[in-house]
Amino acid sequence: MREVRVRAPAKINLWLSAGPPGSDGFHPLATVFQAVSLYDDVTVRPRDDGEFTVSVVGPFASEVPADSRNLAVRAAELLAMRSGVSLGADLVIRKEIPVAGGLAGGSTDAAAALVGCARAWGVQADLFALAAELGSDVPFCLLGHTALGHGRGDQLTEVMSRGPFHWVFAASSEGLSTPAVYAELDALRERRRILARPPAVPDSLFSALVAGDPAALGVALGNDLQEAALSLRPSLADTLRFGLENGALAGLVSGSGPTCFFLAPEAAAAADLATALDTSGLCDSVHLAEGPVPGPRPLD
Ligand code: C5P
């Protein structure tokens, strides 16, 4: 048994449409995910006594639970239980992905813990089945690249995407709760008596991805959760407007927010926008990334 380090990418939703909640409380989705080059690092140090610990380091460390509430620990424990090993692990997470930001930081750490523990313990398991039990975004985080998600976002089909696309992220130090944003979406629809249409993705999004055409992709992006996130955090509208005024082709709230992401026409424009956002006072941290990138891979 040896230490394994895994690089875990953040995700964005290029498209997210949500139907009315089902009897399980979850909203049926049609969503297109893309993994981007903004990474946490998860190091797995195997233990032979069956115990699990986690420590978190990096800029967002203080915002993450460093105990068994951590989704990466729950992932490691679930894999040990289902594969019948009596081994444990010390997990060290270097957190670079903003927390509770709509970028699936916790989910990607969990996916990386599954990959890292399976490698460190030398076990074979259906990691996708375990991922779906841990959270709606964990299966995509395991897959990486670009994919269409149905159901809770866990029924995945790979999507062809040329790249790289150049993304800029404006993150907030105060997260938004995913259940609260979905509840706000329902409340807004109820108030306006809007019937949610069956979730679907426009063809123009897929053709923009295949063509690797940022201008066409900018027009095709969309997120049903954006209005709900803006309703809970109205200042995000200023951030989105600022991005559009400073060279972005498009800007969108990421997943349930509050991170906003912007599509730039090329790398230099992305860097210029990042610099402008950095001094705007509209957000707490700014990040640059490219997509698509592969899912979590052990670094040898
Ligand atoms: O699966 P996950 O733990 O990420 O979901 C967190 C919460 O987000 C759920 O308990 C639910 O309130 C909401 N959710 C939803 N519909 C989805 C995904 C999440 O309502 N498709």
C-alpha cells in the first residue's frame, strides 16, 4: 500500500434545465456539465487499522468540515464497506475550488477519494454506483470531460467537445445552499404560475461544443437556477453585467451559485477579464480555467 495523490477538477453547468420536483423532492434535470482546470488535490495515505481521518489545507480550508461530515471521508468509508476491506485512510485535501459555490468542489473531492482509495487499497469496485449514492454531481465528477446529465444529473452520456474554452470565475466567500436555491426556483414558478417545461437541452449547444466555437457557445449557455440564485443574492447581477462589459462573450451563475463564470473568446481576453474582476470589488476571488479536462486521475 502506498500514498496516492489525485487531482480533482471543478465542474460547471453549461446548460441546466429543471422540471418540477418529483415525490423524492429532487428536480428532474437536463444538464450539460464540463470539467474545468480548477483543481483540488486529494492525497490518500492508506492505513491498516480501518480508521479514517481528513485534514484540509489551502485558501478555502477553514470553510470545509475536517471530520466524517466531509463527503470525501464518506466516499472512502462507503468504498471500504462495499468492497469489504478492513483498511482505512488519512485524506489530505488541498482546497483550491471555492466552497459551496456551485462548482461541485465537495463532489469532486469525493470522486477523487473513490479513485485514490481504490488505487491505494488495490480494490476493484463499480465507482459510478457508489458515486450516485454520495450526491447528484459525484458521478459526473468521476467522469470528467463534457457530459449530458439526466435524472438528478447522475444519468450520464458523454458529449463531444472541442476545446479549450477559456473560462473566468468570480467567486464569493459566502456560499449559497443548493436546496435553498431549488426551493426558490419552485417559489418563483409558483408565484408567477409558470409551469416548468420538460427539461431539454437545445441542439445549438451541442453543435457549438463539437465546433469548438466560443461565440456560438456563448449564445447557447443557460441555467434555470440563475434567476433563483439572483433572487437570493441580487448583487450577482452586477457581477454578471461587469463581466459582459469587460470582454466576456457570456456570463452565467454556476449551478446553484453563487460563483459566476464567464466565457472569453481566447486566453488573453480571459486574463484581461480576470484582472478587471480582481480590482472590481464585486467578488472575493477570481480564477482562470480551461475546459474540458479529464476527471480525477492519480498523479504518479
Ligand atoms: O444530490 P445532492 O446532495 O447534491 O443534492 C442536494 C440537494 O439539492 C437535494 O437534497 C435537493 O434539495 C436539491 N436537488 C434537487 N434536484 C436535483 C439535485 C439536487 O432538488 N436534481
